[in-house]
Amino acid sequence: VHNSMEEILRKTVAPLPSYEMRDKPPPPPESNSLEFMHFYKSLEKEQKLDFLEKLSHDFGVDHRWASDLAAKLLDTQGRDVATILQVEDRLRYSLTPRYRQLLTHISKVQGGVKFLVDLRADLIEFASSKISDSPHMRDLNSTLKSLLSEWFSVGLLRLERITWQSPCEILQKISQYEAVHPVRNWTDIKCRVGPYRRCYAFTHASMPGEPLVVLHVALTEDIANNIQGIVREFSTLDADEDVNKINAAIFYSISSTQAGLQGVELGNYLIKRVVRELQSEFPHMAQFSSLSPIPGFSLWLQGALGQHKKEGRTIELLSEQEWREVEDVTGAAPGAPALEALRRLISTSEWIRSDRLVRTLEPALMRLCTWYLYGEKRRGYALNPVANFHLQNGATMWRLNWQADTSPRGIANSCGIMVNYRYFLQETSTNSAAYLQNKVIKASEQVLGLVSQFQKNSKL
Ligand SMILES: CC(C)(COP(=O)(O)OP(=O)(O)O)[C@@H](O)C(=O)NCCC(N)=O
């Protein structure tokens, strides 16, 4: 296979035309692209890795050529600006990886864009599983990502509303792709596209019938604080919508379907596009918010409890009073490890069945969950991926909701707590810039209050 890999690459990855010929390259036979695609699809996963490493390493930038031109550019400093621009343009051209043309040619053949989206999904998989982190592969990934970002820019995407009248194959795909609140049966999906609901997707002409990212919206009187009322409510199945009952749009699920389009920010664009769509349908609508899960909170809490036990700093997580109440309710003998009792309760979700425990734990868990969302960071950004996504979009961390998701999954993942990331339309661009550049999280009074309560506790 190896020599045929070399053969295929030499044959299908045409050399970069000379600078003079750069705008008039003879188009290679379409068969080159088709042969490349066919060959790649025929490879096993590990052969694909090998093939892409060869492609990225041997058919990338001609480093020698680029460095010669960089030296030449240094020599022209002080010359007239026209000469400098000329040499800069030559240098810019010399930094074009040889394989870039192949990618643009492939995008022009039938199914070529989808092929490249899936190829990037392979690159992302290889990079994330640390199988290969060669700089050449990173270069190939970023070249491909920048091409995909151009081809999938908002202006070229089509907004589709999915309704009960949409083709079965689309409804079936929407059901399959739903990653946040799984669709169990036809009644479920009928509810999600029925009255007081909207379901939108972006599609692209190069991938017909394929929803690229899907957003589910609930139309409510005010900002929802509970998910069961949205995904388990069937009373509205055949009702007509009463506009007077619609003041808010709740984004309760969003999923991108193409791994290869990661980083192209389709979800952010879809939310903003849907807001505009809803404003034109409901001109009086002024409240736009997510109702988001908090995946990872329970795990983080277990870790924090374990950590504090080791360092004997349990007081920071619960106040004296709260620990005493936990001891009372769990029957843990005074001084005995109430912390162990609490850890077991959290990991088995048993506490949810005892009203007394629910009441006892509410202030502590709400405070800890707020700190997990607002205070826990990764490289300065919110540790929780859903928080990071909405904060990048410029949303405000607006309200935590107790007992918002009482499903077993909701209790196990985040002790039943959910959060509203609110989109104040005039503020999103400012908030987004502040977050991305200075890692500042825009939060409401409720959130900041809970954060300062947590911080007071940990200063004890
Ligand atoms: C949340 C999503 C839709 C964001 O996608 P997108 O806007 O394209 O961001 P990115 O992948 O371009 O960084 C995506 O990360 C996703 O599908 N996540 C899994 C489901 C979820 N909602 O957490």
C-alpha cells in the first residue's frame, strides 16, 4: 500500500504553479480529485493517518523557497513600497501549502465538500486522541479549517425550519442527532416541532438534506426554569398557539452534527439567526435565553469533596450549620465523616427522595454549582463546555434553577440544577469580546451573590 500511497500523492497533488502562473494554472483533470477521494475512502483508519501524515509532511509549504523570499524581503527594506509589496506577495504565495490546491479542487467535485468535512473529522480525531500531533498535521488541519470556514460562512448557509410536515428522513435525522435531551419516540419528536416549539437547522447546498447544526426552541410566557415542562409536556400537542402566551424564546437544545466543522462556530451563528427569525415572527418578544444542562458538576463536586477531605478543609464547601444538618439527616454520628455520607448521597442520587435533604442541600449545592460554573476555569475560560460556548456567544450567566431537571440523568449529572444563559441582544457583542479577550464572565446579581457567598465561606 505504501508505494501506492506515494504514487497517488505524487499523481494527485499537483505542484504549486510558479508565481507568474499562479492565476492561470491549468485545471488538473477532475479524475485526480476523484481518485484521491476514492483511494482515501478505501484505506483503514490507521492507513488514513499514515496517508495524511505523508500528505501534510511531503506536500506542504516549500520551506526553502519561503525562507529565500523572507531573506529577499529583508533585503528590500528601505526600497520603494511597490517593490516591498511585490516581494511580500511572492512570500505570501510561497507560504501556500502545495496540498491546498488539491483541497480546493476536491471541493468542486460532487460530494467533495462532504468528503473534506469528514477528512477533517479524521484529523481532529487523530489530534485529540494524541495519535499524531505533528506540526505538519496541525498545519493541514488549520488550512482545511480556514477553507471550510469560507465555504460554510453564514451567507452560504440556509436556515430551515423543521415541522411535523417536514420529510420523515429529516425528522428522523433530527431525532437521531438530538444530543442533549434524547428523543424516545414519535410523540417526543412531534412535541418538539409542535405548538409553542420551533426547530431550526442550517443546511448547505453541498450537503443537501444534511442538517449541519440543530437548535430546539420553546416559546414560553417567561424564561423557563424547568426542562420537564418542555420535553415531557404533551398537553400542547394539538393546541393552536396563543400569541399572548409567547414572550420568551428558550433554547433548550443545540447540537452540531458534523465533527469536521468543529471550530466553524455554526451553533453561535444559528442562535443569532434564529433570534432574528423569531423577532420577525413575534415583534414583541424580548426575552431570549437558553435552559442549559450543567454536565460535569456532580463529578466536580465529588472531586472537590475528596480533595477537601484530604486537606481537611471541608468547611469551605459547606458551613458548620450545613454540615450539622447533613449529620442530623444522614444519621452520621457527630464528628463522624458526614462528608462520606454526603459523597455517597451525591453519587447515588439518593438524596433527591428525601424532602428534608433536598431542603438542606439546596443552598449549599446552588452555591457550589455557581462556583463550578463561574469560578472553575481551564486556561482562563469557563471549565464547563456549555458555559464556555454561551459565554463565547456573549450570553450572560443569568440564573441557576434548583430542581430544573429531575430526570435520573439530570440528578446524576448536575444534582438537578440547570442554568439560563440569557442573550441580551444589545450586549452580546460586547460581552463576547470581553470574555474572549479578557476572560471576563458577564453574570447576573443572583449569580454574583452566590459566588460571593462561596468566597466568604472559603475564607473561613
Ligand atoms: C454546543 C455546540 C453545538 C457548539 O457548536 P459550534 O457553535 O459549532 O461550536 P464549535 O464546534 O465551532 O466550537 C457543539 O459543541 C455540540 O454539538 N456540543 C454537544 C451537544 C451540546 N449541546 O453540548
